[in-house]
Amino acid sequence: MATILSVEDIPENQLLMKRKLERAGHTVLTAENGVEAIAVARAEAIDLILMDLNMPVMDGFDATRILKSQAATQQIPVIAVSAYVNLQAEATAAGCDAFQGKPIDWAAFLDRISALIAARAGA
């Protein structure tokens, strides 16, 4: 399957995301903030990024802007993941390719992940 970078600062949320994605057959790398996310995305072959928006050190908005501005990482699809659905427009403006509100409908979310990865592979 795919290698997914999950960026989340709350350990319990990160563990849940990692377990659900691994059960679906994906390899999951993790980061706790935007700075770590950028470093991992530059160092590893990432197929998709799940980006929390509100984090310490560097938030998901700034991290996404940086990732989308650099040739090495700009083609990686980014899904913003947040309980704050009112942030969807701001996430899109920052460069996120999709938005996932919480709580998560896991079946639909996994389908969306697969679709974005397939679209990137076909591009």
C-alpha cells in the first residue's frame, strides 16, 4: 500500500490514526508538529500527509505552505485533519488538497486516502 505521514501533537490521536491506517495496510510515519513533518517529508518517500492544523512549534497551515512551495514535496497530497470544520477554507488556502473533520467516518476517510494516492500515481 502507501507510506503515509501522520502529523498530530496529541499522542492518543496519533496512536489511533496509526493503528487504523496500519490495519488498512499502510506504512505510517509520524510527526508531532510542522517542523518535524517537513523534515520527514524531505527525508522519506511519502505518498500522502495527514496534517493536524493546530499544533505547537509550527502549525499545519505553515507546514503545508512550506511543503507546497518546495519542488521536492509539492506533489505530496495533504489532507487537513481537524475537529474545527470552520478551518476548511483556511486549510484549502494554505494548500491542503482535502479536509477531514472529526469525528472521522473511517470507511469514507480510507476511501478518500486511496483516491488521492491513486490520483497522484496516475498524474
